[in-house]
Amino acid sequence: MKIEISFRFLRTWWQKKRRLVLVAVAALVVLAIVGVAVKAIMEKRRKDLTLAVVNGHRIRVSDFKKQMAAVPEFYQAYVTGNRSQFLQDLIDRELVYQKAKRSGYGRSRDIEERLAELKKDFLVQEYVQKEILENPNVPEKDLRQYYKSHPMDFVQPASIHLYEIMVTDRKTAENIGDRSRKGESFEDLARKYSEAPSKGLGGDLGFVREGKLPEQLARIAFTMSPGQISSPIQTEAGYYVLMAGQNIPSRQLSYEESIPLLKKIMNSKSGENNFKDFLANLRAKSKIKITGANLEKMEF
């Protein structure tokens, strides 16, 4: 009898202890997961450095890059070389936003309605892009057929690595050209004298394809040899001095080289057809009532 009671006591004691152990283990697992998550967040924050604090609001590296990505591609080179000025623009933007918000503009009915329309447009665009237009299945035979029937779509234009200096008067342009031909660094001269957005990059425009330059510049640029420096070229913006780098001649791309562009073209065409089918199917399943009389009564 005593042995049976002892076993029963031990069994009860162990069941209680086991529950405590399981709870403790679960707690440790949760703490470990939370610790990893917190560490990841802190690591992300550590890399996403603060560039400025405007009335308590932080402008981080991620904000800078996001706004930089929103500007036209040709202007991004200027931003890269003029980071301080772009940051000042972001600070001004944040200051005006804070002032507008304090003034109650964010609560106006007109603003709310416009935001609702923007949200609707964004949602429609995202859905159509992600669910309908992206990655339609295009057979390879259709890709090859399009490549054969549209050879001019797959010609790589000639391109040239180009450097520029732009100033407002011919005399300065001539002086810069002479100094560069005598051995002074074209890039140093660009940083010192140029008024073009590429100034911060030493005038480096990278590789520029035919058709991407103003006609006055293209006419000269694509006849230049590597290392050659042009005479001043007059444009509406001012006088340009160009220096040529490597030339890459125009050529026909092979089918294999053309596959990325082919897929983009064919996906776009297939996506348009998919979108038409999607809308037709959606309309067929929906109840739509148009009141023509009211449409005619509209006043503008």
C-alpha cells in the first residue's frame, strides 16, 4: 500500500514538473526567436544610417535612395555627385509636409478624396501588372518567329563612352579644350568649370547610344576617335567640349543575345491579349447598368 502511494506521488510530481519544463522550454524558444528578430531589426537599422533629423523625423539612407530612384535616370548621375544638395531638397520637402499637416490640409475632404483616387489607381496598376501582364507563357517557336520577322528590332546601336564639359561662353570652352589637349585632366577641368549635371562625375556620361544625344552633339561625337577632344559645339544650353572614349560599333544581335528583349516584347503583346480576355470575362460575370440619359445630361 505504501509503495503504491509512493508511486502515485512520484507520478503526480513528475507530471507537474514536466509541465513546468515544457513551459520553460517553450519560453526559451520564444525568447530565442524574439532575440533573432530583434537582432535582425537592429542590424537593418544599423545599416540604414540616419542622414538628417527634421523635427524628430529621421531621413535615412533608404529614404534617400527611394527618392533618388523616383527621379529621371539622367538626373540620378547628378544626384550621385551632389548628394548634399539632394538631401537639402529632402529636408525642405519634409519641412513643408510637416507644416501642411499641422495646418490641417491632411484632414480636408478634397485631399482625402484625391488620396482615395490615387490609392485606387495604384491598386489597379499593381493588380494588372502582377496578376495579368507579368510572365505570360510564350512558346519558343513564337520567340524565334518574331526574331526572324523583325530583324531591325534586334540591332544594337553604336555607342561611345563620352565625357562632356558645358559652359555658357565660347571663349571659356576654347580655353578648356586647349588646356585639355595640352595634358590637363579633362575630368578635373569638368569638375572645376562644367555647368552640366555630370560635373560631379568629372563629365563622365558613360556609354551613350546613337539616338540618345541632341543632334548637334551626336553629329560630332560619333565621328570622334578615342581620346579626341572636340572643338566647342554651340547648343541652346551653351557650349560643349566633348572627349571620346571607347567606341562600340552597331551590330546585329544573335537570337540568344536577343532573348531577354524578345521575352519583354512578346510578354507585352501576350499580356495585352490576356488583359482583354480578363476584362471580357470580368464584365461577363458582373452586373453593370449604364444610365445613358444621365450621361447625356452631363455638363462640362
